[in-house]
Amino acid sequence: AVKSAVDFAVSYWTDPTLFYLLGRGLSMVAGVATVALTYRMARRHYGEAAGWMAGWLMLALPVHVAMSQHAESDALAALLTILSLASLAAGPLTKARAFRGGLLGGLAASTKYNAGISLAALVVLHLLDRRREWRSWRAHGPLVVGLLSFLMGFAMGTPAACVYPQEFFRSLAALE
């Protein structure tokens, strides 16, 4: 048992095996869940054969296999991105779906910045929704809710971006 922060740090520096196993275990679980969710999404939208094909393709992708073996943020970002897309594509874009999809997309972007591309799915689905009366401001409610929940998810996962915005944007500019 760890009794203090100092004990925790000492346990890491003396034998980091547990920390490596926890990180790699989380990546593995996220990778397996991503394969299962990819199968489920493809099956729901395109049928059983497409589901199996998508699941097997995700399972065999060398990049996905590598991401799922290392204690890095890639596999978790992929899982959160797929969860965001699954939520957004589950049916007509409602405020509730936009909220869930935006929140998960924001958490994905917080995990790995390039996962912020999930925000594009929200915008595209909103633009493709032919049921909307575009002249009404109320028609854009799901988009606004999705954008705000995306920002909320990102802020939950990266609170330093809100607390120290100048340093955050400076570090983003340095990424090039």
C-alpha cells in the first residue's frame, strides 16, 4: 500500500513494472474495445458481412496492433473517437446524440490532439441532415450543443488549457 506521494514516486523509480503493465493493459483493452465497436458499427449500418470485414480489418491493421501494445495514448484516442462517431451516427442528429458525440470527441482530442478530427463528423452530419429548416436558428441546436460539449470534453481532459491558455497555445504553436 502507498501511504504518501513520496512512497508512490519511490515505488515508480525502484520498480516501474506495475506502471508499465497498467499502461499497456489499458492500451490493450482500448484496442480490443475499438475492434469490437468497429465491428458493431459496421454491422449496424451495413450488415453482418460488413461488420465482420470491418472488425477483422481493424484487428489486422499493423498500426492498430502496434498502438494497442504500447503504453501510449493512441489506442485510447482511437476508442474515444470511434465511440464519438458511433454516438453521432446512431440515428438522426438530436441534441442528446450531439452532446454525447461532442463530449466523447472532446475527450478523444484531449487524449491525442489529432483525434479532434471527430469534430468534423459532427459538422458534416449536421450539414447533411435534410430534415432541418435551415432558416430557423432552432435547427442548429444539435450543432451548438455538440460544439459546446466538445469543448467541455476537451476542458475536462486538458484542464491546463483553461487554466493556462497562453502556455497551452504557445505549446500548440511549437508543435508545427
